[in-house]
Amino acid sequence: MRIIIIITRGDTIGGAQTHVASISKKLIEDGHEVRVVFGGEVGPFAELLKVNNIPYSNITSFTNKFSVKNDFQAYKDVKEIIKNFQPELISLHSTKAGILGRIIAKRVGLPVALTVHGWSFSNGIPLYKRIISGFIERSLAFMVDKYILVSRYDSTIAKKLKFKKSKLFVIHNGVEDFLIHADEKKEETSKLSIVMVARFDNQKNQKMLIDVCKDISDIELSFIGDGPLLEEIKAYSNDLDLLCEINFLGLRLDVKKIIRKYDVFALISNWEGFPISTIEAMCVGMPIIVSDVGGAAECVEEGVNGYVIKNEDKNYLKNAILELRDDKALLKRYGQGSRKIFLTQFTDQVMYDKTKKIFNDILNNS
């Protein structure tokens, strides 16, 4: 099959970009033709595509901000790429790409698969944004042949809003089993090391994790990621009397290698889709601590591989960290639990097989 995959941003690497690269790589290895189209500035996403020999087109007029002039130019540019590539199917990712892409697809008569990496009208997102984006999505739903939802949570939201159930399919994110390529092991230290991989923006809540850890001794807390709130959070932590050690590592492209050095993975958020960073941590056998928002907790089993923090419960978060710090056997058991769950449910092959079936069903009108 010939597929064009469109995603809004190429200036960063988040869950959606990682997902697109993984699916594209698998499709190409499977003998299919793929072209990825992304907007904005060329950045680390383009490098990821290059490394994996994935053909791509960058459209600078295509950004996540609405602009009549730029959006009209992006419409023409994407349409021209589609005309030249002659795809059988268009796969869309992220809100802006989902709007622009399906309008073009409708115009040229191509079927659409829209992958939702967390609805833009989920709980936690400002109310006015939820109202506007919810109205837009319901208005354009008839242009989508099938929705791929990365969490059961997003499927529940769609059903409540009366989306056609026959169009909704849950396929959790998956990642390559990169542990088999690991050539180094974590150094044994007396401190419990915790890492959070996330952008510093309103979606994440690094501040809550700092507030809890600041009064706990014998732990090391590291943050990987950049974003608009990074300097603010740095300044906040610098003004605190800390019992723990805090490190800010910035944006890193070698996250898979870095996280092997840590004991525990934490992701404290205000809203989520289904975070790939959590799956990567499970791949290397780490206990998981996540907020109970969106689909973030759908890969965590309490008592098996980690903890789910409900309603910003700081006491529960603190107790979870203390348990893992003080019980090495528990730390090891939860890590083994993560690895087992990953291998059975969240590999890139599991994700790809399910996604390819959806693509084939669309093309076969089934």
C-alpha cells in the first residue's frame, strides 16, 4: 500500500512523533511505500526519520497556530505532495494535521485514518479549548473512516460524545524492545534514582514531583526535557531547601540509553494520551509512578509494576517513593513486572500489527 502520514510538528520529538516514526519504519520494512509530511521548523524529528531511512516532506507554512495565509499555503502544499505521491490512504496525527489533512483527503477522495494521541478536549485542558476543539472534532468526524485511539480513556470520551462506535479502535502505543541492545548496566548506589521524561509545559507537573521529593533524603531526581516552563521550574527548585538531589538534563536524543541508569520512572501530569516514555521505561524494567490522567495508567498494575497517583495525592506519591527507596526487593519485583507487561502488550510489533489491520480494513471497506 501507499500511505502518506501527516503530523503537525517536526521541531520536537514527543509521543506522536515517535509513534509516526515507528509505524513508518515497520511499514517500509514490510514492503509498503510511505511518505511522512510534517510542519514547522526542521528539527530532531527529521533526524529521526533520516536515521530510519523514512522519506519525508517539510512544509514550513504548516504550524500548530491558525493563520488564514499560512493554512491556505499549507493546504496547497500538502495537496501537491498528495498529487505527486498518489497514496491510497492518508494517516493523520495531531489536531491541526487532523483538521487540514481530512479536508484535503475529502477533496481528493482518499480514505482517512486519524490517530488520536489524546483528545484536545480531555479533562485537564482549559474549558474554552475543550469546547472549541470538541465542536470542531464532532463537525469533522464524518470525514474519518476509522479513528485509532491510543487509550481506552480516549475511546470512552468519544463514545460519550456519540462518535460512531464502529469507527473507534483502541491501539496502545508500543516501542521497540531496545533492552536487547543494552551494553551497560546501572551502577549500584545508595540513593534511589528517579527520572521523569517530559516537556516543561502546562500538560506536565514537574513541580508536584519536586514538592514531594524535596523533603525525602537519599533520592536523586532527574528531569529530561525542555519547554517553555523549564527555567521557571529550575528557579523554583533553586529556592528550596532540598534533602534530595535534583538534576535538569535538558532535551536529550539518547533517552533510551540514559533511563537505564535510573531505578524508577515517574510521569506526573495534568492530562495525557498514552505516553510512550512510560512504555520505554517498562521496556528496560523500571517500576512506574504515573498520574491517573487520560490513558497514562493503562499500562500500570498496582501491586505488579508500580503506582497510580489519583487526584494529585501528594501523600500517596511520597509513600510510593519511600516504599521503593526502602525495599530493594519490591523495587526489583516491580521492575520485573514492568518488563513482563511490556513484552506481552506494548511492543512496536504488537502496535504495528493492529495498525496495519486497520489500514487494510479501510482499503478493503470492511
